[in-house]
Amino acid sequence: MQGTLRSDVAASAHDRVYRGLRTRIMHGQIAPGQALTLRGLGREFGVSMTPAREAVNRLVAEGALQMSSSGRVSTPELSNERIEELAALRALIEVELASRALPRAHIALIERLQTINASIADVVSNRDSVGYIRTNLEFHRTLYLRAQAPAMLAMAETVWLQLGPTMRALYGRLRRSEPPQYHRLIIAALNAGDEPGLRLAVRSDVTQGLRMLAG
């Protein structure tokens, strides 16, 4: 019984570090190339080295972190070629998710997307880069959940995770003063039941900024 309890506690500690660190990376709270230490993570999350190491290894396997031959752990600094590759993946996966969501895009979903887009306007006005990334991803995830394609959505989230720190750098480059224009086109296409328009708006939204950064 005690062995099972210890195992459950260890699993819970690992999951807490993993989820907390994953969220920070995805939302751009950690800059590209920033080093992390197991000791620092353990101190921050109040856990021992073992769950911190397990969480880091899991994130390395997902491409969210990289580990050098010497064991140094950091967020990746993506090459232009890698940014282009991930942008292409977003275009493939997210366009398909949006297309599958369209037949289930009821009025409540559209109103929810409009509300999220209004909150994006607030974080943009406050120059809140992390808030911008978080609410932007919430906009996309809310739409894609209607696709009822969990494996495809998990793939999209893995791409978001790998891009998180780079998205922070992109936000600084874009100097946004209003929500992404393509969000309005996405909402309009959903309202009209316009699948070609929806696919074009999503493709443009998820690739334009990244390709500008790579260029």
C-alpha cells in the first residue's frame, strides 16, 4: 500500500512539473535558447530531482526542449528552415481541423470565438505578449475542438509547443496594435458556412507571421 502511495505521489509530482513547464513553453513565457536546470525546476515546483528530470525528458521527446551532449537543457532556437517546416505543418493540420469543425459550428461557438477575439484586443492594447499567445491559441483550440479529431488536435498542440518561445519573438517583431485580421475572416466564414474561405483564412492566419519571421 505504501509503495503504491509513493508511486502515485511521484507520478503526481512529475505531472505537475510537466504540465506547468509545458504551459509556460507553449505560451512563450520562456525565451528561445534559455537554459533550465533540474535543480532550479525542482526548487520552483517544490519537487525532487527525479520528477523534474522525468518532465524534462518528456518535453525533450516532444521537441519543446533540447538537451546537449553535455546535458545542458534549454528551449530551442529554431532555424529559418525549422520555422518554415512548422508553419507548413500548421497549415496542413489546422486547415483540416477547421474544415472538419465547420459542420458543427453552431451560433454558440461563433459567439465564443467573438468573445475570445475581443479579449485578444485587450491583451494587445496592454502589450502583453504572453497573454496574446495564450488567447490566440485559445481561439484556435476552441474552434478545433468542434472537429472532434483528438489525435489531429494533439498533433497541432505539439507544433504549438515547439513554436512557443519563437512565437514570443514573433510577437515582438509584429508590434500588433489590434487582433489578427484573419480571425475576423475565420468568424465570417463560419457564419457563412464558407469552407473555401475558412480554409484560406486559417492557412493565412497560422503561416503569415511565421513566414515573415523566417524571412
